[in-house]
Amino acid sequence: METDLKTLILSAGAAATATAAGVLAEGGLVAFPTETVYGLGADAGNAAAIARLYEAKGRPAFNPLIAHVADLAAARRIALFDGQALRLAEAFWPGPLTLVLPKALSCPVAELATAGLDTVAIRVPAHKVARDIIRAFGGAVVAPSANISGHVSPTTADHVNGDLAGRIDLIIDGGPVEVGVESTIVGCFSDPVLLRPGGLTRADIELVLGHPLQSAPAEAEGDGGQPIAPGMLASHYAPRTPVRLNASDVHVGEALLAFGRAKVARAECASVVMNLSESGDLAEAAANLFGYLRTLDKRNADAIAVMPIPDDGLGEAINDRLRRAAVGRDQA
Ligand code: TXA
Ligand code: MG
């Protein structure tokens, strides 16, 4: 692919928003911050732009994209909402929730973006920069996380630049993101299913539904071998360095990814230590997760030992990403 493109980086603001909307309208690729992670946006109705997007990310074409829209009214032009889907949208949009829904009859999202499925993933992001760009563009913007496929998701403009410079047209720098893990994905079929844990907790969703949320099996496959949520592919978030989970000790030459104030045996053996949250705050840990994994991955450690992290609240999403990181990229 073309890698000698000049990638422009602009600080978020009115001028950057107008430039971003113009680049999208011309079929270009624009990375911008959302509250969860940075996204790589393209015009949802422009198949050629979407083809370039898959190429820039090196993403398998069977992995469909999320359409980002300004509000529920725009979402209802794209997908069909039943009562439960409406309740979730009204409770959590704008915010870190993606709904997978049946496509509306005249769904304007290109087939390439939904990978030929008869469902479409939609979300209304809460980040001001993302919202301004979508409104200025005036249509749906498909945006996967703005990283090379298989790398951890970017939480700063710098991460995006490191992965995609020379491959995309524009990066809007809005500073580090707030949430740090991707949106929670819920499939709204007859019974809502948790397809990907993320920045909105299962407990919050169950409170609104009034009943427990089903979980999709980790490597769920739909009809015809299509993954139900292809992002559930085990190796999706793997750094190069092997990851060792639930570490209660440190081996010589390992990096340590710590959590809270608990101690591990032989901590002095660690070549480097980063603590996701000294105070044991899962929201702080989520915000730090991908950035710390990237930093530790650069230290040429034998492995990254990760201390146990509680599985409640945002811990479910954090542990999900860590398990994927531990599977290893060469098993993709
Ligand atoms: O927080 C987020 O969701 C970020 C920001 C940029 O919005 N986006 C993001 O996109 O994480 P991406 O492409 O990295 O992950 C989208 C996930 C993939 O796992 C994909 O398989 C799943 O959504 N997905 C998209 N359309 C789907 C569909 N129709 N059915 C099931 N899963 C779908
Ligand atoms: Mg991604």
C-alpha cells in the first residue's frame, strides 16, 4: 500500500473540525479522539474510502466497523430499534456503548463496512471533538480503533501517529482519552447479548434492562463461520512481548504491570514496573492499560508479568483485553 502519504496533525478546534469534515467528504481518512480510544474515521457511505481504511489498518476484511453518528435520530435512519435497544440507547448515548442491530431497509452504510452482515454496529460517541466532526461532516462516520490491526488501541494522538503515519490523511490531536478501553458492544437480537465487554459496565446495562445480560462465547461464530463479534478474535490486542497473567511473583528479566498496593514475590527482579492504579481504581487502570502495554512492549523484556485484577465493573473489560494480549500475536 501507499505509505508515502503526508499525514497532517492538527490540534483539536474549530479549524481542525472543518478540515476533518472536508477530508472525510473527499473520501479521506481522519483519526480523531473519542472518549474510549482514538478512532480512524471514513465516510460510512463511501466504499472506496472504506477500502482504503481496511488497507491502512491491515485489517481482515471480514471484521466489520462501527458507524458513529451524532444522535439517536441519525441512528434510527441506519438500524431498526426494538424496545430494549431503545432503552439502552436512551440511557447510555452519547457514551461508550455500541449496539449491533438489524439494518434499516435503506441503510446508508456501505456493505463493505458491515462485511456483508445483515446487522450494523452503531454508537453515539460522547467526546466533543468526535461529535463536532460527525456533525460538521453531516453523516455517519465508520471508525475502528486507529491502530494497525492486531496492535493495542491508541489512547493518544502519538500512538496513532506511531502506527499510521504515512498511511492516513489527518490526525486530530485532542489529548489523551478518558475511558481508555473500547466501547461495550451489545447485540440487540431477541435477547441482548454482551459481544464485547468495554467502557460501560455490565452492571450498568443490567440495571437498565432489568435482567442479566447474556455473554457471547469467547470465539462465537455466527452463520457461515462469520464471527458474531470478530473483535472477539483471541489475539486482537497482542503486544510483541509475551504476557503472563495473574502473576504472584516476577521472573528475572520480566517487566511488571502492577495493580493496587498488593505485593508480588521477587518484585526486585522486574526490569521495569508500571502500576495501572496504585489506589486500585479500575477506571484509572482502564485509562492507563493500552498506553502502559505499549510502553512495556518497547522495553525488550522477556515477558510482561501482570498482577491479578478484580473482575468486577470495568475489570471485566480490562481482563478481557489482557487475556487477548496473552494469547500472543504470532498465533493470530
Ligand atoms: O470504542 C470503540 O468502540 C472504538 C471507537 C473508535 O469508537 N472503536 C472500535 O472499533 O473499537 P473496532 O473496529 O476496533 O471494533 C469494532 C468491533 C469489532 O470487534 C467488530 O467485529 C464488531 O465491533 N462489530 C462491528 N460490526 C458488527 C456486527 N454487525 N456484528 C457484530 N460485531 C460487529
Ligand atoms: Mg480495534
